[in-house]
Amino acid sequence: MTKYIKTAVTLFLISAVCTLLCALVNSATAPVIAANNENDRIAALDAVAAGFAIGEQQEGDGESVNYAIALTDDTGAIAGYILGLTGKGYGGAMDIIASYSLDGSIMAAKLTTNSESPGIGKKAENDWYMDMFKGLGADNPIPVSKNDLPSEQSSLISGASITFSGITAALRSGSEFVKGLGGAV
């Protein structure tokens, strides 16, 4: 019986030491990770701002639009919005940062956090992929499926239909959200 108690105590102590070490490593690395994530977010916002000044973050619709940030021109007038969007891809939730003009057309978009398949769905992280959507959303509808794309663009996204559908759904909801704002957050 004492052999079992000795083994249990030994295992408990090993587990306690491992837990303590993991907590120490986490406390040391968590602030660095948070700072890196914030720097990446700021870089993504700057990348889609299209040269406009970035305003304060406001709440989104609580569904696919996480937040809205007004973009202002040199005169201080609202020229568009940056939206933090969430789409559903093959690997789960995808975070997208996109800027829109006041009419709901996409100025720029960037896929940030995602778990898409390497070599297939990860193509959406490339600038050329998101550039397919520039200018769409106002008078030119955002495609619903890859069949709505020209053949050269359709072949580029081949094999990643779920990723494409998740991105386009998020971008369409963002366009509708901006159209509903009417120039004020």
C-alpha cells in the first residue's frame, strides 16, 4: 500500500513542478505574444487603410462584423471604413480585415488569422488573392461562388471552394454593413 502512495505522491510532485514551469513560461511569453499580435493587427490596418487616417474602433453587428473603424480624408470627412470580419473556412474561423468606401465597394482586404490548408486555402493570405475583390461590392457584386469568376481567377482558387465561400460571405456582409452605415459610425 505504501508503494502506491509513494508513487502517487511522486507523480503529483512531478505534475505540480511541470504545471509551475508551464505557468512561468506562459507569464513570460504572454505579454510578448500579445504585443506581437497587436503589431500584426496595426500593420494589417495600415495595409488596408488606402492612405486614409484610421479612426477609433467601434463595435460591429455582433455577427460577422466584429468592429468598424472610420477612415477619414485630409479634411476630416469620413471616406470609408475598415471592418474586422469573421468568415467560416475549411479549417474553422477566419479573420479578415477589409476597407470599404462609403458605397460598400472593397478598397483592400487582408486575411489574418486562419487555419486553412497549406498550399490550398492558405493561398488566400496572398495579396493577389484578396486583390480579386477590389472594387466589388457596390455596383459590381461580390461573387457567390468561384463559378462567378473569370476562368483565370477560378483556376487560381481551385481546390479551396470552402475558403473562397467563407471569404466572400464575410466580404458581402461587410459591404452590406457599410451601406447601412450611410457615412456615420
